[in-house]
Amino acid sequence: MNLIDVVKEFPTDEECLKYIEQMRWPDGKVRCTVCGNDHISRITRKSQTKNVRKSIYQCLEPTCKQQFSATSGTIFNDSHLPLNKWFMALAIVVDAKKSISANQLKEHLGIGSYRTAWYMAHRIRKAMEDNSGSLLHGDVELDETYIGGKSKRRGKKRTEKPLAERFDLVLGMRERKGRVKFVHVKDGKLDTIRKAVSEHVNPSSRRIITDSAVLYKFAFHSHLKQRHYMVNHEKEWIVPGTDIHTNTIESAFSLLKRGLIGSFHRVTIKHLHRYLSEFEFRWNIRKDTDRFSTTLQRMLGIPPMPYAELIGEPKA
Ligand SMILES: [Zn+2]
């Protein structure tokens, strides 16, 4: 479903809510979002207020009696935006290869404030986070890029630390013919890289392939070190006569780099992980024929993210 389909099929909140209901309760049995009981009754309200659902449910379990709708307990929960704007936003973000800024979203959708559009975009990104914990395996390519070249301390004398210790680093890891993973690491020190790799790459992967950047030379535990292959980009893009190259991570990475630079003039390091999730997710579902529904399903599966939580400091 692309933006045009979404606009056509979901012109009002009612159609959106019906679709969400089908997704949330595919067997047609509406269940209480608090106690899971299916003994419920439907209530129709005549409210004209935008953020009050006209059709809600009442749980008939005497100890519960919760009133709920299909969006209760999901990331849509406390939003005052009409659902059809959410649907359009989702269709735009899911297909925007280089992503889209909150300002663009605000203008495309006629949303009142930048803050609302920004909050909306971050809630969509939140749904794109990979919490599966599954590790990359097989042939895994690794590459890196530096973020934060324009530090606040610009103008002051640069410290003499090596590049890898001065800037925030994004590691890109890609299983050949498989998933990509973008990870924000605080520096390029040996321990940091080693930790990131062991968190995301299966220790029994067949090969790990990088360029000859110095940060990789000592970054792997011994079991991976034996299977570490390098291509020297000063000399060549592929080791002649082999399939040792990092071309497939670089193609996934180039979209991220172009997107982060092109769509966002500033990305706060605090929120960087969510942008990375977005690019990673979009790449990983690029062959999905209904990316819209796949992403919507995930949005229904995650709890609300209050604004205060979004702007608060990340948990250590
Ligand atoms: Zn209940």
C-alpha cells in the first residue's frame, strides 16, 4: 500500500479504526486490552471531539470494566491527531528511502506544529526498532561512518586524539543476502567495537569482512579473528580472485549517509539510535510487498511513548 492507496482506502478515522481492529483481533473477537476477556459490549458515543473515539468497547468482566478502543495501549494511544493523518504519515515514512524531516511531514500533512510532527515521526521510528535480539551470521560485512564532525567545541583547539576517539561512530553490519544492522557506538576504541560486534554478530559466523581500517585490526575476539578478511580500499574494492569485498554493506550504508545528511541537518546524538532503526528497518523490509501493514502491525504491538520519555535522557 502506497500513499495513494492509503488516502483512497482510509479517508476517515472510521476506516482506519476498522483496519486496526482487524489487525489487532484477526479472528473478529474483540478482547479487553487490559484483562484479555472477550465478554465485551460496544458503546457508540456522539462525541465531536477529535481525540475521543466514537466507537469504544466496555469490558463486562466485573473486576475490570475497562473501556477501550483498538488503539488503547498502543503507540497511538494518547495522540490527538486523526488516525488518517497517522496512516498517511506512516505511508510516507515507510517509502521515503532517504527519510523525511519533521518539517516536511508537517507541511505534507497540514499538521499544526513542528513538535507534533516530530513526535509523530519518532513514534513511527520507535516501532521500527529491532528488538528481536537475533544475531547476524554467515558472511558478515562491516563498515563504519563518523557522525558529529561539527562538534560544539568548534573554534576551540582540536584535541590531538585520533579520529576514532573524537567522534561518534556508526557501525554498519550486514549479513550477505540478509539483514543489515546500524549501531551507534560512542567511539572507535577496541573494546567498544568488540562489544558491539559480539552483541550483533554470531560468534560462529562463516566470515567477517571489513576494509583495512585500523579499528578492525584488533577488534575481534579470537574465534572471529581467525575468520576476519580485509580488503584494502586504497588499492582495490575487491580482493582479486575472491569474493572479499564490503560492497553490500556500503550500498545499505550509502542510503543512511545520504539520508542523514540530506533530510536532517542536525541529528541529536541522543535520538540517533532511532534514526538508525528507521534506516535499518526500511532496508530490511524493502522487498516486503505491504510495508505499510507490516509497520502498522508493529505500531500496534508497542506501548505508548510519552513525550517526556522521548525527550528525557536515554536509560544507561
Ligand atoms: Zn477487562
